[in-house]
Amino acid sequence: GVGRPRLFANPPTLTSVVQSRMRRLAALVVLLVALRAVGSSPAFAAGRQAAAQPRPDKRSDPITVHIVSHSHCDVGWLESVQQYYDTEVFFILNNVVAQLRTDQTKRFIWAEVTFLEMHFANPAVTDDWRQAFLGLVKNGQIELVLGGMVMNDEALVHLESCVDQMTDGHTWIAENIGSEYLPTIGWHIDTFGSSSVTPTLWSWNCFKAFYINRIPNETLEEFYATQGLEFIWRGSVNQGSTADMWTHDLDHYFCSPTGCNWEWGDPPVTSENIESLAESLSSECHSRMALYQGNQLLVPFGCDFEFQNTSNFDNMDVLMEYINSNQDKYNMVMRYSTLSEVTTSIRAEGFTYPLWTDDFFSYDDEPLRYWTGFYTTWPYLKMFMRSRMSYLHTADILYFLTVNNTDWATADFDPFANMFVLPFRLINVTQIHFAARVGCASAPRCNHGNKPSRHEQ
């Protein structure tokens, strides 16, 4: 409707949902069992159109390690959205800005606009912080990635809901930070499997790269064997190469390297242990680098709700300086990077990447341990999300038709337009990968549909 810009001006028409799914379920189960019995290679070949050729052992080559600092802040999981903001995210955002503004070599990425909006609207946050944050975004130290209100689920959400939550997030960024800083990188590192629809959507949104993490264990092992963790993902056969997306799959989860989770209790770096920590990190980085074609390695630094204090940066600074001063010994150089900087460095190596045309479902993190129960759990929440979105879109269409009726052209409809903001916002937040699938670890506390926070009132 009026006042709610769409992320995609002319989305393609979707085919209708097949009504006979239940009758075909038994046949589908038989087919999946048969594919598993055949072995990994035929199933893998269905998605892989051209395999990457393994390169010779590269452990003797110098590598560049890009430390990508981040904090994965679920918009509701074990606690409610408001509780997470009050007890954790508030301190994360304040601490990160304080540390980055004193050291121009540091970098940080941020994905969830819901928490960013809450922080900007919080009267306890100073104007100095807001200006500092804007300055860090403008000079490239903080990069906004993805840019949706949440990191949306990819298995259960409706296409329209996914587009809406991205639209709201990008609209907020454009209005409060600047349209020139809209994200160009996708970051879906905690969705349980990945849909082939997602890279198609993100390509239409002018994203230049997509970073994912949780893919089926069998496929991951195949990627390891072929150095295929970076590929061109063609999510839509109909759209062809126009919807291709360069995609990078994280080799090992999205948390810090072994021994570098200082905020979670790992021993701090000291003169007594720095050499052993450097040896451990160097060995891990070279081992991980062997899984990729090139010599530019992305190493995530952070985890769930991290960077609430200075320990992570303080210790990494010391370890990084030690390794960089002994490059000949460790055969690597380390630097803080944003995802855009990592992408540019990797693509500059000029490799040819294989083509992938399938999705990454069903997700399993270990052999034969499939994450599929969420398709049927919490049915009322799933029904609630779809039915309320339907009501809201009906009201949105009626509002649009009314405003554009020439007989009503002089009327003041702004109060009615504002009525849509909060309901859409609440529905958009439920698209997070936890709410849509499992209703959060504790449904009473998750409370995605709770009353407006004090920062929204």
C-alpha cells in the first residue's frame, strides 16, 4: 500500500500450491529412502552441475586470515525480544561502538534491524552514540549485512512474509542511516537448511554475495572433498543466470576458532600461553584453508550475543599482533575485515566456481539426524502467522484502493497508514528461523506476538 515501498517492484508470478501433497507423501518417503540407499554421489550430482577441481596441497602457501567480528543476536529464542535487548543487545551495541571508534583497524558486521531500531529509539541511548554509529558505518568499520528485521527462516515462511520483513528492515536503514548503506551481502548462518528461493530473492535485491552455514552433513562432506564450499547458486531455472548468486558456505559453524571464545571463558592471552595459542590458531586456519580453492580465509569471530565486554577484541588484538610479527613462522597474516572486504579479496583470486541448482534440505548436523520435526510442530503458531498476514494484506489492499480513489483524494489517511506499522512489524519478527520452526525454545518466554515494547510506544 501507500507508504510501504516494496523490496521487489515486479516479482515473478508464483505457481499455485499443489493440492495433492498428502497423497504423494508416501511416494516421497520411498524416494528419499531409495536415494539414501544409492549413496551420496548421485544425490549430490543432482545439485552440482560442475565440480570444483581439488588443488594441490596448499599448506606451504601464505594465507590471509580475515577475522569477521559479529554477534548473532536472535530476535527471540530463550528469552523474549525485549528481554534480549535489555539484558544483552543494549550492551553489545554500546561496547562495539566504543571499541571501534578508538581503533580504525577493527571491523564489525550487524544483521538484525529489529534490535538496531530499538537501540536508536531508546531514550537512554545518547546522540553521541548514534552519531558514532553512523560514522562507523560511513567509514566502513561497521557493515550492515542482510538488513531484514530478522534472519528469516527458509523452510516454512511464505514468500510474501519474507519480502515484507526485508522491506521493513531496508526501509528503516534507508531512512535512518542512508540508502547508500543498504546491505549488499546476505548472511544466513543459523537457518536450519537453505532454500533455493533465497538466492533468487537476494539477487533481485542487488546482493553480490550470500554467506550460509547449516547445510546437510552429506553435502558438506562432499564440499570438503572437492573444495566446493564456494559456488554459484542458481536458485531459479526459469530466471537462469540473471538470478545467480555467488555463495560461500562456512567450513565450521559461525563461532570463534578454538581457544578464542574469551567471552565464554577461554583463558586470556598471556606471555606464557601466546605461543601455543598462535600455533593452535595457525594450524586450524591452514587446515580450514585447505577446504577452499584460494588463500583468503574467512574466520568468524563471535557467537550468540557476544561482544558484551572488551575481552574478545582485547585478546584477539594481542594474538593477531604476535602472529603478524612472525609471518614467516606461521605463514599467514591476519586482519579484521567486513564481509564486503572478504568477498572482494576472494573474488579477486579469479577462480572459476561450480554451479549449484538445488536447495539444502533436509538439514542434518550429523549422519541420519535430520531436523524435520519443525514442519509440523506448533501448528497454531504457523496458522496464526499465515492467517494474520492474510488479514493484513487484505486491509493493505483496501487501504491502497481507498486512498487512490479520486473521490477521496483530499482526505487525510495518515492516521490509518500508521495503523499498519505495528501489526506488520509483529508479523515480520515471527519470520525468524526459531519462531517459524519451533516456537522458540520456551514459547511463553519467546512471546514474539507480545505487546509493543516501550521503545515502540
